[in-house]
Amino acid sequence: SDESDESICGRSGIVFPIFIMSVSFVTFVRSTSSAPIFAIFAVSMATTSRAFVHHGLSRPHASNNLLLSKGGPANDGPVFYDDFGESELNSKSEREDRMLQLQMDKAATKVKEGEIAYESKIARNWRRGNWSVRGFALDYASQINVSAVAAPTSAAYTDATMAQDRALPDGRTVAVGRTDGSVFVVKVGDEYLTNFVENKRVEAEYFQYEEEDLRAPQPFEVLCDFQASEPSLGSINKILYIDDLESDSGNGVVCTSAGISGQISVWSLPSTENIEDGAKQVATIGQVDSKQIISLALVTVSLNDDGVPKDLLVSVSCDGKISFFDIGGNFDEIASCKCVEDDKIICADVSTSNDGERGGDCNIIYLGTSSGNVVGFQIKSLLKFATSDVDSVFTFPTADMKFRAHGADTGKGDAVTAIKCGGIGTIPATANLQGRSNSDATTSSVTSKILFTGGEDGSIKQWEILGKETSNGDLRLEHWPRMKTQRMKRRAHMFLGHSGKVTCISQQSYFDNSKFISSGEDGTVFVWNAAKGEELFRMDGFCNISSLACLGREVLVTDGMDGHVCLHDFGVEEDAASRGYELEW
């Protein structure tokens, strides 16, 4: 053959004769009784020859019953076509793939079953009150006590979850404020009791239940500490701990307020690699002589029509002033306005739902007042009002909702002393407004969110906040029950147990509102069944508890033990708590 035919017929001079011989053998086979022998010989000759070598093919080509063999990593070598071969290699590869897939499915199922079993154990322990206790003390010999604790929160998750829903088993941290204005960030360990003096672990105790469980316990560790405010200002009373906010010096930011001062101190935490550098103060917000800060929160909201979200620090003072600061812009104040006239704000909380969510409480701030009222504002409306030309000194924004939550019209125990947004309510997003037809369901939706309030008289109430979207796209908020004689259909309204005012309300998880936690001035912690209104269990023996913090779904952190921080671990085995001993400091 000529040069152009070499790529097809090959370069060997015997290629073409071999092919003729193969065809001859096949023809001969049809006319002789020795067909099997000659057929086998013919096939072997054809499969061992180089008659079907293609040197110019640059990419694989597939055909029926075809085996490909590539020469070279660049896929530029010859490709051998074998239409007579068996697909044993393909079958083996397919079997290996199937076995690998089965192994992966089995491993995934095992992991899933383990997660379900662990979640079931935690839920069972919370329901039955089965937990173990451990803790640490900071300068335990001094007269400086713990005044506040805070779990880390995240700017990236404020739209859906609570801090405890994303806390990982390893590397958990907690921020601790003290009565002298200092703040410590401590890595949580599993030692029974650790005592620190000048940030050094000088004494540690741990208790092992079984011989085979002996192992080196993970120690508590002070990652950093700083003097957030002057001791003369008083105790640290509010802490906002953002653990994933990057700054110039490291990762994480802590915002604090102290005493009756209206000043907010912002500190940047060092990264793990530069832990020895310590925390650095990055901003001081507000004035010392302004009114006391009673709430610090983080929200994500779109300020402009472009829809780009911004992380904002929200502060609420006792005189009803609400201020917004740009976290990404050196904590500059964006807007502020006074929202309540002639009433003192005792507590506040901010819901952080998605801005685009239909109905519900899309970024609503709730204020609990000394007169027993709950007042709610949409944050977008507040920002619009505060940045307008209206004189905010003499003009107040219109509340999106206001109702009396605690106390009689006159008398004792009026104030709302604790408030907490409790996640998704019992009305689904597809529910219709009463009296509307099914054809209007897509444009008239109702959703609900849970709101807990605690009173000065020790009572706790659960409310459903209904978000009704109007025809023009506005959101109208209503509460339920609206009258004292009304009750909630699938959840309890009233919870009685504390003998003093309620100081804090918290939840184990955003995704599980079947129970919640409350603390009181009487030194008790209650865990409640939210559906039945019953006490699941209680913890006694504390001093005045000012704050609760959940690290993950299994660890509850409390103050109220003078200079100690107490960790209640609900991730223990069924009988672990009964084999331990009580914590007496």
C-alpha cells in the first residue's frame, strides 16, 4: 500500500496476506467438517495481527463490544480495536465499582445510624434529666465573680440557626465576663474541675467511672483574656461573641457592655497561630454617661435595593434607644432612634430569619418593658425611619406590634424581665388566612414563630407571633393568644415554677422547640416541656443566674456559682450521672 494507507493497513508487509488468509479460513470453514478448529485458528490470527491499528486517533471511540488500549499519558498512542474480545475486564471493573459503592453505602448508613442514636441519647437525657457536671474557676481565691457567659455565634448562620446548632464537639469555646470588667475566652475541656490563677492551670481534678475508660482528659485552656472595661464601671453584663469574623489581627470579635454604662467595647481575638499576641481593642462605641445597654445582637440585613446583605451589630439601651453599627466598616454607627416613650426597656431579643422569607418575623426586634408590654419592630422599617429626615428626638417610629404580656393593669409583677425568640411555630407557611379561598393561598400566606417571655412574678408565657402578608407586600404582625381565656392549640401558654423574677430564657436548638430552659433570681434552672407546660426537671443551688449558654445540643453553661463556670453535659451515657457525684464548690 502507499503511505496514506499505512495508518489503516499497517506497516508490515504480511498484514494484508494475513487478513486474506483469515477470510479464506472462514470461507473454508463453511464447507468442511473441521469448522471449529479452523474457526478458532482464524479468530486467533485476526486478533493477534496488527491489521486494526489506528495511529492517528486522538480521542477514545466507543463501539459495541470494544476494548480500548491507550499508549501514553497524553492519549496520543495507538488505540487497538478488538471486536472479537470478551468484556471480562469491563465486568470486573463494574463488579469492583459495585462493591465499592456498597461499601460506601454501608459506611454512610452506619454513620447515619450513629448520628441518630447519639441524637436520641441527647434528647432522652434532656427529657429525663440525665447529665454530668464539670467546670472551671478563674482566680478562684479572689473575690471576683463570674457575671455573664456567652456561646459563640456566627455572622454566616444568623439567618437560620443558633450558635449551639453548629458547635462542634472539639475546640468549643465560651466567653466569660466577670465583675471586675475582665473577659476570658476559654477552650472547654472534660476535666472535672480546673482552677486557674493568672491564666495558668494550677490544679485540675477529674473523675473516671470505669477502669477501661482511663485516658488523658482534655484540659480547660484560657485562650486569651483582656480588660474590656474599667472596674469602676461595674460588672460585664452583656457579651456578644462572634467567632468567625475575620479582623486584621486574627479571627473572632467580642463586644461587651458593663454596669449602667452605655458604652460598648469591641475587641479582636487573636488567631490560633498568634495566640500569644493577645486580644486588641478595635473600637469603643457610645458614651459612658449614656443609658445602660440591655441587649447586644447580630443581624444580617440588606440596606439597599441591591439585595447585598450586611452584618450589623444591634444595641438596645434601657431608655428605648436602638442603634445599628456596621461590623464590616469599623463598627461605624449607621443609624439610631428612640423607639419607646415613657417606658423602661428591661430586656430585648432579635429574630434573625431570612429577609426573603414570606410571613413570620423577618428580622424583628422585640422589647420587654417595665409596664409588662412586648413591643415589636421590623428592623428594615426602623432603619428606614432612622435614616429619614424625620426628627427622631421628638418623633417615634410606629410599632409593628404591641401587646400586654405580664401583670395586671395595675399592681405587682408587671415587668417583662426576659424574652427569647423561639424558632418556628405551629402554623405552616402554606396555611390560608381565615375566610380566603384556595386560589388566594399563594398570595395570602400566614406563618408563625414562637416567642417566650418571662415576668417579674416568676411566670413564663409562650406566644405565637403570626406574620400575615398583605396584598401590597407588607408584613402585619399579630400575637396569639390575644385574650386571657384563649389558649394555644398544640403548645402550652403558661409555665409556673420560679419563685422570683425570670432572668434568662434559652433553647437547646433552633430546630427543636419542644423544650426550653429558664433561669430565675431564686437560683433555679428549669427545663420545660413546651407542648404540655410541664417541668421536665430542675437544677437548684445556684446564686442569681444572669445568663445561660448552650454549646452544641448537649452542653449547657451557667454562671451563678460565684467565681466558677458550670458545664452540664447531656451527652453522657444512660447511667453515667448516677455513678458520679455532686459538684460542691
